[in-house]
Amino acid sequence: MTWLITGGAGYIGAHVARAMADAGEHVVALDDLSAGVPERLPANIPLVEGSTLDGALVARVLAEHAVTGVVHLAARKQVAESVAQPLRYYRENVGGLGTLLEAVADAGIERFVFSSSAAVYGNPDVALITEDTPCAPVNPYGETKLAGEWLVRAAGRAHGIATVCLRYFNVAGAGAPALADTGVSNIVPMVFDRLTRGEAPRIFGADYPTPDGTCVRDYIHVADLAEAHLAAARGLAEKSLTGDLTVNIGRGEGVSVRELIAVIGEVTGDRRAPVVEHRRPGDAPRAVASARLAAETLDWRARHGVPEMVESAWRGWRARLAQ
Ligand SMILES: NC(=O)c1ccc[n+]([C@@H]2O[C@H](COP(=O)([O-])OP(=O)(O)OC[C@H]3O[C@@H](n4cnc5c(N)ncnc54)[C@H](O)[C@@H]3O)[C@@H](O)[C@H]2O)c1
């Protein structure tokens, strides 16, 4: 099999491409480099620069590389940006996916893995989010991921494509320093950014109905997430998975913002007290996955804990500062 990894030069995509190549799969990456970093990919993984919105290019890449399966990660992913630019998010995340799926169906490709997100659930008031928890996204980013799932499942049924939608929870860490998240939209790099500037970490709201008043999330190491993609791809290739699977990818363990900041203090040695600011609109008090279905269907479970996520992310952060 040869797998096309869209968004393969991105933070998660590069981990997925490397994990799959290291496991002996043939992979080719497609990335428009709007947020991607080509150096994240080793020389043995070809990178095609281009957009999923370019149907002719995608068709050519599928044919030239004899692609037999697709892992689709390419997307815009910033919630605030999606509120300001919903048309762009729908064009890139839903339009880009539609164009890609047309090319996939035309090429007779039968396996497709889609990067979805816990953002599809919105703010459910449950202790553990299962795949049956109703989806009610609260921002355009989450809407594009939910619409993406509908598109993937419908195209799969209509065109005989076996599909897996992976709903990631909060991704953190780095498999190697060079692969670290370079954006500051996720909480771990956001706190590093504050500390590096000599500023205290910020907590948005400490009056939530949670044990310490701060929001509780389910953090997943990006290396574990990459292994989940490999498990999904292998399952589709070996037909142990017949498709139409939608599954949470998390650890099933809640960690509060205050607890996370304490771990960051231990790892960085900078234990300054966080400042508490107002709640941000749209933040759920608690979002923790049930990880049961992933264990049952993918035979996958997370291996790394929060300290390893923070330590590996910090190594990547410091390596970037040293450049
Ligand atoms: N990081 C998280 O916590 C998280 C959580 C849930 C879901 N996701 C999803 O995981 C996927 C990867 O996220 P990431 O954190 O690696 O983000 P990222 O921005 O690092 O990676 C996305 C990659 O896709 C590329 N890209 C964007 N639009 C493209 C297009 N139209 N055609 C080709 N390439 C395009 C970018 O250049 C980038 O390299 C996204 O689909 C995102 O929505 C991420």
C-alpha cells in the first residue's frame, strides 16, 4: 500500500508520516506549507507542495504515486480564526475535503482516515464523552470538522471507501524536538511562550464547577496519536476494520489547567504563580474522552503521560529558541 498523508508537513501530520514510514508503510506527503515545515519530514518521505483544493494536482499525485489509502490531516485549526474567517474555514476544511474525496473516489481508492476533533462535541455536560454523545459544535472550526465527518461517511458509503474518523482530544508533546508544535494556540506552547517572555501563565476562569475551579481536559501525546493513525491504517489495509468507524482518541483521564501548569513548572523550573483572568467564551468546564472504543476497535491505548508530553514539548521549544 502507499498512503497519501495530507498536511504531512504539519505538527501532527509529520508525526503520522514518520510513524507510518518507520513501520514500513510507503507514504507520500501533500502540504500547501501554509503552516507546514518541510524539514519535519525525512528525505525518504516525498513531499508534494500543493493544496487539497487543487483537484487536478491531487489526482496527479494519487496516480503518480499509486496511492491506495489516504490519511487526511490538512486543515485550518484555530478556533478564534474560524470565528473571524468562517468562509475560509469552510472552503479549506470542507471544500478541500470534498475535492480530495472526489479524486479519491475517481481513483478507486478504498481506504480513508480523517482527522476529526473533540471540537465536534461542543460543551457536553458529561463526565466522559463517548462517541454517542450528541455533537453540537460551538464554533465554525468544530462545525467544519463535523461536516467533514458527514462528508467522509457519506462518500464512503456511496463509493465503497472504508473510512475511519479519529476525534482527537488535546494534543501535546513532540516525538523529537524538531517536530514540536510551532504555533502558540495550544495550551502547552502558550504557557511556554508566557514563561519565555518572563510573564506568568494565564488561567482563563477559576470558577468552573470542577475540583480546582479550572477547566479539565484530556491530553494526548502526539506520538500516541500517530500510533492510533497507524493502527487505523493497518486495520483498513488488513480489513480487520471494514470502515465507517468514528472513534475518540484520548487518554480517558482529566487534567485541570492548574494541574497542567504545575507540571510545566516542574519541568521548566519556572514555578511562578499563574494569573487568573476572565473565562473565555465557549470553553467547556470539562472535556474528557471515553477511550474504550479506541481500545476495542483499534487495539490502541495511549502510553505516555502528561509529564512526558510537557518534557518533550519543552525540549522542542528550547531547541527552537536556540536556533
Ligand atoms: N493540534 C490539535 O490539538 C488538534 C486537535 C484536534 C484535531 N486536530 C486536527 O489535526 C490536523 C492537523 O493539525 P496540526 O495540529 O498538525 O496542525 P498544523 O497546522 O500543524 O498542520 C496542518 C497542515 O496542513 C497544511 N494545510 C492546511 N490547509 C491545507 C490545504 N488546503 N492543502 C494542503 N495542506 C494544507 C498546513 O500547511 C499544515 O502543515 C488538523 O486537521 C486539525 O484540525 C488537531
